[in-house]
Amino acid sequence: MGKERKYGREYLRERKGLLFYLFVYLFLLFVWWLYGLPWQPMAYLFLLLTVLAVLQLMYSFRKYRNRRRLLELYRKQAAEGIFTAEEEPEGLEGDWYAFARAWYGEYERQKEENRRERERSGRYYTLWSHQIKTPIAAMHLLLQEEKKDLPSLEQELRKAEQYVDMALQYQRLDRTGRDLVLKEYSLDMLVKKAVKNMASVFIYNKIGIQIDEMAGGVLTDEKWFLFVLEQVLGNAVKYTAGRKHGEIRIYKRDMDNGPALVVEDNGIGIRAEDIPRVFEWGYTGFNGRQEKRSTGIGLFLCRQAMDMLGQSIAIEAGEGKGTRVILGISRKKMEME
């Protein structure tokens, strides 16, 4: 009963225009009385109008009350995670129902997406915490030796830095728009900077590096482009180290969709069945399982970063025939955005 009174008050509050018709009704009565006209025909007319008005108000209030009950039911179902109706309503109620279902569907989609992201982040940081222990433990052992192996110590430190950098970039991916700085850079300068940063890794693993002459520039963010390039070079070293005459070549190539930077190695290559999935989160493939230290996250981050920059990354490889990573540096997509 309390809800009925509440609905009644809200119904009248939303229909203040009824007061205007009541005023007109009383004004007509006043004019009729002012002219001294007979009351009997007027009384019948006003009685009929009053009955019709009351019936209309009752019908209108009933529809209003049903609509309010329906909306409260939808709100309760949405809060409980259930959104069903025995019979889908029509008219205005149907529109409200469709709107509420669409809103709830989007809410559920966002909730599931957030759940997957939290799950993925949890798996990543669990894996990362195990990966970071390896170089730290190795550094402790090297420091305990009487004759310090400084090159090995430097390599383990480099691995720790790489894992930390990867974790930081993973965290930044969702908020990159705020710190993305796009400028025109010399491609040759960026390549040489990345190679210089990785110099100790090439020397320690006895990997030859060949850099072809590269003219022209690239519109990109230096920090993110270097991150991608160093990840690609790190992978090339990882799967080329230990091979006789291991070498990495970096050169520029014209593709159908514009210029590209190519990082090519003569390492162990990639199995054909693994190539379509190398950019998936956590996918290590046959080589990664053999290596046992691969996270399967580096190339995923590279793809995310290149997509963010409006550029592309692709891989060509064959088992035992080396790997070719192609970084599309065309500016067309970025200029359109």
C-alpha cells in the first residue's frame, strides 16, 4: 500500500499539466454561473466529463504503475546478474527493456574483459617473478667466486634489466596516450642506438652484427620504437647464440605497403606451425619450450606497441633457416589518425 501511495504522488508530480485542465473546468463553471444559465444541462455535461476524466486517469495511472514496477524488476535483475522476462513488453516499456538489456550486455562484456585482463596480469607477474629470480641467483653465485667473471655478471644484470623493463612497458601499455611523443627520427640513428645498447650482449654471445646503410626517417616514439627493436634483437641473439658464425643483419626494405626495417638472423628459425601464434600472449612455441626461459610475452608487447604507434610487425621464418622480423615504418596510418 505504501508503494501505491508513492506511485500516486510521483504520478501527480509528473503530470502538473492536469492543474491547467482543472482551472479551465472551474473557469467554465464560473462563466456559466455568471450568465445565469440553467444548471441542469451543464451538470450532466460536467458529470460526464468528470467520469471520463477519472476513468482516463485510472487507466493512465495503472500503466504508469506497471511501468514503474517493470523498471524496478529490471533493476533488481541487473543487480543480481539475471536479466530475463517471461514475456518481452511492447511499446515504451519494450523500448526501456531493450535499452536496459543492451546496457546490461555492455556491462557484462566490460566485466568479463576486466576479469580476463586481471587474470592475464596475474599470470604475467607470477611468471615474471620466477624469471627475475634466475639472473639474480646467477649474479649471487658469480659474486661469491674468488675470480669474478665480470662478462657473465654483466649479462645476468642485463637480463634482469630486460625483465624489469618488460614489466614496466606492460604496465604502461594501457595508458600510453598520455606519454606518447611522436617525432621524426633518423632510422639509422635509432638502429645504431639500439645496437649500442645491446653491444655487450652481441660480444658476450659472439654474434656478428651487420648494419646496412639506411637513408630516411621514421615518425615514431623513440622510447617505444627502441623497446621493440631491442626486444627483436634480444630474441635474435637468444636463438642464434651457440651457432657457428652467428650473425644478425639489419637493413631497410621496400614493401608493398611502404618501407620496412628488417632484422634478419641465421639462427634456428621458427617452425611453420608456430609462426601464426608468435604474437599471442604467453605463447612460446617449440623453441620457447626447448629454451625453457622464454616468457612468450616479448613479441606480444612488440605487437601491442607497434599497433599503438600505427605501424606493423611481421615475421618470416623457417625451421633451421633463420628468422626475419619486419617492422613496417610507413607513416600513412599515423598521418590519417
